[in-house]
Amino acid sequence: MKLSHETIVQSGPYSEVSIEGFDKETVLKLYEFMVRLRRCEKALMQEYHPADEIRCPVHFTVGQESVSAGLSQILKESDYMFSHHRLHGYFLAKKAPMRALFAEMYGRETGANGGKAGSQDISMSSVNFFGGAIVAGTVGIAVGTAMGLKIKGSSSIAVTGFGEGAADEGAFWEAVNYAVLSRLPVLFVCENNLYATFSPQHKRQARDNLSARVGAFGVETHSIFGNDATAVYDTLAYAAEKVRSGKGPIFIEAYTYRWNGHVGPEGDDDVGYRPAAELKYWKQNCPIHLLEKKMYEAGLITDEILDVMLEKIDAEIADAFAFAKSSPFPDVEDWERMNYSPDESLADRLLLDAKPVDFDQYQEFAIPKPY
Amino acid sequence: MRELTFAESINEALFQVMDLSNEVLVLGQLVDYQPGVFGTTTGLFEKFGKERVRDFPVSESAMTSAAIGASLVGLRPVLVHQRLDFMMYSLDAIVNWLSLWRFKSNGESGAPVTIRAVVGKGWGQGPQHSKSLHSWFAHLPGLRVAVPATAYDVKGLLMESILGEDPAIIIENRSLFSMKTHVPEDPYRVRFGQACIFGKGTDLSIICIGVMVPVALRVAAMLVEKDIRAQVVDLRSLSPLDKERICESVAQTRRFVVLDPGWEAFGASGEIISVVCEELAGELEANPLRVCLPNSHTPMSSALEAMYYPTEDTVLQRILEWLNIN
């Protein structure tokens, strides 16, 4: 049976999560990452109004924690992670500091981008993380980084995270084609959460077979239930390894679902774009609860262990808030200069300065030839 | 003195910069074939190979995004668009990513991508093979925009942009490709934001862009016969704009005309006039004049082309009328 949003809900409660065969440490780390991410998102949502000190659009990840959890365990420091706007999970997966994320959302000088980017456009070059809010925009960039990594003979890979909406864009398919054509070390990670804001996939795409369509370009694809954290991790680990070995790009489509509205702490269910039963299904098949159940059964986690974990997480979140709120706002001296580089060192080193020459203006203008 | 054509000069610039830095790539449709985009990329593939000289698919958007991505790992891609009109597919990559990459990263990350865009003119290129759009690109923060007129300038500006850290668009008008100047063999730079001035006449400043430079120089010579002595300001780049030299020139002459190979409305000519008037409006002896393309797309028929594009005769006519009125 082909996996799709329809068949997933139809097949009832998900019961296939397994922690057997997985290293205990890894399972704990996956779990802790998801819990940390969710608590971080919930704290931000709680704090957002009425304080209104976070003054930018924020696209929360609640419900979609397992893909970034998996990535957090397989991404190397030297790998590049690209993302769209729903990026908190990917940012943390790259081990970027929570403080830098919060301060950026608070528009402070100490934010990852000094208050220039905000949540949806955040980047952190020191950990090779780059996000941006124009859908499908970073997919082509990731492909280019993969091209560059291959040219340099690097064993690092480029990973690009996006939603199924990115496949509405032509630029997405251009990027996929080039990745296959040049056999590039890029891992495409699609979190198919069914909705582009209010609009469901079947209203926008002629066929619900994204993996098959990508596969038709010559990419190896994997379509998985995205709330099964160990299965997601397993697939990502396999795929990253294979991409790293130079066998070309791989595409993973992880079916998942966001609990909250498209943007902001405010819900948007009053728009009536999605069935209550659908949301209920996905909440009941939450990636954290599914894994947690197995971990309790196996004695891998207890209430005590969880309490310690939560204390640590909550302390980190509180610290991030305190840091953000107490950080200064940025100032501007020269608006134009912020858009250009002050560095001319390479040209300084390699090029002589020009001296004026004469020009004979009576030469013939060229008549265009075809090539 | 050694002379090269505009096209040969671009070719030499690319050879030299690819020798100077292993990080330079050339991407574009048909760049690896012998015709080499009007002779500008001929021979590069044979010397530098398929990793560095890539015949890219007809996917301008992905090509531009890929260039950004490659620059993040230290490469310096040069993109070649055989016709500027084709690069419209890549506007999102340019506007939403390339131009603002440095800004949004708070200066921590740059994208040193150079885009070469060739502007068609004549022989019935028509509305979809003739656009220049230098004004659009100059309006966008974060890009450097050059409109070189001479073989000498194009090599210098191209090397400067490829070895510089900012994204740059070099707009090359095809009509100039066979024109020669002396071109030094050594790698050299023409800096952005540096206009150059031909002549020392103090009656009139002719401020011109790209393909209008030879026209301006011809007009200046014709004006001498009418006892009007002009100095010709070749802007060479629009972003940054050499406001200082423009104003210096007009401060001397008190009269200026702008020749812009773009549409009149909302274009570079308006910006230049504004830049001058903000400083010198009270000192001008005549209202500014501009001669641009009419606010119309470009026709194909040679009869219409002849009416569409300003020539030295039509520009001279406009200037003489203007001076008599004033």
C-alpha cells in the first residue's frame, strides 16, 4: 500500500515504532532532542503575546520534531544544512545555540544575525546552517553547495529541508534534475505536512506521488511515516551515508503534521481548512509520545530520568529568554555598507590598478550573429 | 600597443582569472563550445575542463541558486547569460537570495557570484532579445552593476568583480563586442564606482552609459564644429554610482545631457539627473536633457529599429534643439 496522508489516517493508530536494534544512547538523544524542541516551541508560543517582544513571523514546529531529531544525530559539523522558514528544528539539529535563536527573534544585536533576519531567514555560517523564507529557494542553493563540495573532493554533504509545497515551484525540479545530472552529494528532506498554509497538497498538485515524481528524475527516494523517530533516523542515517559515499542524491519524503497554525502562536483553525479528526489523529500519533511509550516499556526512560531531562531543558530555555531580553538592540551607522563587503583583499593582492586609455569611437558597431 | 576586441578582452579576463584562482567556475548555456558565447568563453573548456566550465541546463534559476551555494564553500562562479532576457528566470535567486545574502547574515556570509549578461541590439533581435535592465539591477541593494563600454574597461571590471566579495552583474552590449582598445596583458582592475571622463570641454557634460559611450564621443566631436565643447562622462558602473565625478563635471559645465540605453521612465537617467540636481540645481544654466529609449519594447523590423535606437545624428539633433531653446 502506497504511503500517503490519506492511507496513513485510514490505517489507524501507528503501532510500528521500534527501538530494537538501535543504540540506547541514540534513542535517548533522539527523544531528548524532540522534547527539547517541543518545549522550546511551546515556551516561545507562550511568551509571544501579550509581551510582543518577539516581533517577527515565527513558524513553529510542534508535531514535526522527529525529522530534525534524526538530522541532529547524523549531521556532521562540516555538513551544510539548508532550510525553509519552519526552521527551528533544523537550526538546533545543527547544534546552533538556543540563545542565538531567541536573541534573533527578539531582534537583538546578539541574535544569530544581529536582528537582520529574524526567525524565518536565520542563518549561522559558523555551523553551516542557512535558512530562508522563499519556498524552494534553498533547495537550489543546497544543490550548488553539493556541487562545490564535490569539486573540492570533500566528504561533506548538503542537506536541504523543505515542505511538500516546495514541489509546486519549478525551481525545485530544476534543482533535482541538476543534482542527478551531476551526481551531487545532496540529501533532499521533504516534510510533507499536507498544507501550504491553508491549502492542501491535493488542491495544488495533480498527483499525490511526490516521491515517484522525484524518482522519475533518477533520484533514489524513500517515503516514510515521519512521526516514527527511529525509522526516520534509520532512513536518514542510511541516506546520509550513501550520499556521502558519492552515489548521488537521495530524496526522503517524511509524512508528518503540524499542530499549530501556519505561522505565529495564534491558531488558524477558525479558517476551517482542515478537519478536526485529522488534527486529532496526528496529535494522537505524536512522534514524542510514540517513542516515549516504547522507551518506558523498555525501561530506557523513567519519570526520574525525564524529570532531570526536563529540568535541564527548562533551564536552557529560561537562560535563552533571559539572554535575549537583556541583550541590546542593534544600531545602524551606514545602511548601504551593511549590504556590501569591506573586503577587497583578493583583488588587492592579484590586480593592478588601471590607467586610462584612448578609445576610437568611430569603430563599427557589431551586427549580431546567432552565436 | 596591443589591442583586443571587447569580446576578446572578456575571454582574456576569464582565462587569466581562472589561472589566478582555482576557485573560479564558468557556468552557462553553451559556454564549452567553440563559438563560446560570441567568442567570450572560447577555449576555456579545453584548458580548464568540465568541472570548472559547465554547459548548464536551460535552468537559469537553478544555475543562479547553485552559484550561491557553490560560493558558500569558497568557489567563485561566473554565470553567463547569452541573452540578458533569459536571466529573468533567475530573478528570485538574484533578488531574494543573492542580493540580500550578506545583509541577512549580518555580514558573516557572502556570495561572490559574477553574472555576465549580454544585451542584444539590432538584426531583428526584437522585444525578447534586447533588454538591458541595468536600472532594475542598480536599484537593488547588495549588487554591484557594471555597464562597460570599452574592451579595456570590461576586462578590468570583470576581474574586479570575480575577485571581489560582492555579487556583481556585468551588462555587456553586443554591439560593442567587435570594438577594440588597448588592453594590457597583466591582470588589472577597474574599480566600481569610478567613472572616466573623455575630453575637457566646459560647455556641456554628456553623461553616458555603455553602448551610448561611442555615440556620445561621436556627438562630442560633431558639437565641436558648432563651437560647443563637451566632456563625456562614461559611468562604467551604475552601482555604486560615481556621484562625485558626475557632479564635478557638471559643476564645470553647468549643462548636462544623459544618454541612457534603457527606457526613459523610471530608469538610470532619472537617478543621474536627480543626483546632479540635488547638489547643483541652482547652478545649472539649462534644464537637464536625457535621451533614452522610448518607453516601448523593442521592435524587430529594421525600419523600426532605426527609429527606436538613438544615433549620433538624432542625439545631436536633440541637443541642438535643447541648446537653442535654452
